[in-house]
Amino acid sequence: MLEADVAEQALNDVLRVVAFAGSQRRGSFNRALLEAARQLAPGRMTISSIEIGDLPFYNADVEAEGDPVAVVEFKAAIRAADGVIIATPEYNDGIPGVLTTAIDWGSRPPGIAPLTGKSVALMGASPSQIGTARAQLHLRQLLGHVHARTLPPPELLVAAAHERFDAELRLTHEGTRRVLSALLERFARWIERERIADAAERALASPASGRR
Ligand SMILES: Cc1cc2nc3c(=O)[nH]c(=O)nc-3n(C[C@H](O)[C@H](O)[C@H](O)COP(=O)(O)O)c2cc1C
């Protein structure tokens, strides 16, 4: 296949994105942010939310006996997705434990982990004035270790979240909606670019290319 065809094909597919939030709270701003993202996603992107609350703490003994069902499902959802969106609250300047657990499982086994090489976009909401800036830095660092392809800044930091969502947890702040839309479009292009790079690499490595 010509390299131009490879690029064309990579651009034509729908982008299937899975999303999860580091909060199990019913009134969670971060879950609400993911719902807003689902509604504002570009036409060529679908976003489906998955739950991470059933994941057990990472334990190498449990892993050695075989991943529990919740872990199998979580890993499969990430592997099948073209990209992942994570909405993180900020707990004590970092990410919540439930999210650490998800990253731990998603980073196993090393080298072939579901998060390795995966395109990931971060966002976060907090009632404070810094809008999860420190939690996102923390999360970016963890994802760097597992070689995820994390969308570079600018970040989406939803500060004063209680003023940006209404009582039904709809994102009503116009400026935030615009920044969220822009981030989602940038993420779509990021996934497409990575897809083209991967497809071109595969094409160049194939015996038919004569360029091994
Ligand atoms: C244990 C704990 C620690 C927190 N630490 C921070 C923090 O360091 N910075 C911050 O902005 N908010 C902090 N908060 C407030 C959370 O940002 C706030 O509860 C937020 O709404 C949680 O996200 P959610 O709405 O998605 O559940 C903390 C909350 C808890 C329960």
C-alpha cells in the first residue's frame, strides 16, 4: 500500500475513545465533565465512559493467579480504544487512589501494557482556583512512565467547578465549553497523527516495502 493510502485510511476511521473519571461520587464534577466531553466531541469521535470503581488494588499475587474480571474488562476496553480520556479530581495535590489503581493495572505487564503507546488526554475539575493543575502534572508523570502518548498542554483545568456546572451537573460555562471543544478536536488530530505514524512504520517495516 502506498504511504499516501496508509495516511488516507488512518484519517477515514471513526475515533473510538473510552473515558473514565477518578471519582465515584454521584455528584462528581469530573464525571459531569466527561459527559460534557461526550456531547461536545467532534463528529468523527465517539466517547464512552467506563467505570473503574470495581478494580481491586493492584497486587502482584492476584495478578500471578490471573487478572480479576474487572481488570480483564478494563484492560480490554483500553486496548480496543483509539484513545483514552481521563478526568481527574485533585486529592492532596495528587490523583485519587482509585485512579492510581487504574493506572497500576493499565501499566501491566510492562512492554505490552494497555496504556503503553496509547493516546491519552487529561482533564480535571475542582472547586478550587487551581482546577487540578497539580493532579494533572502527577498523572502526566505516571503516564510518562508507562510510555502513553499523552496529549501535550494546554491543559483543561476547570477551576471553581461549582460555578461552571449547574444544579443538574450540566457544563454551562461557555468559556469552558469552548476550551473543552478545542481540546477534543486537538485530541482527535493527535490520535490521527499517531495512527498515521504507526501505519507508516508498519508499511515501511513490511518486506514489500524493500526498506527494512
Ligand atoms: C481527600 C481529599 C483531598 C482533596 N484535596 C484537594 C486538593 O489538593 N486540591 C483541590 O483543588 N481540591 C482538593 N479536594 C477537593 C476536590 O477537588 C473536590 O472534592 C472535587 O469536587 C472532587 O472531584 P469530584 O467532584 O469529581 O468528585 C480534595 C477532596 C478530598 C476528598
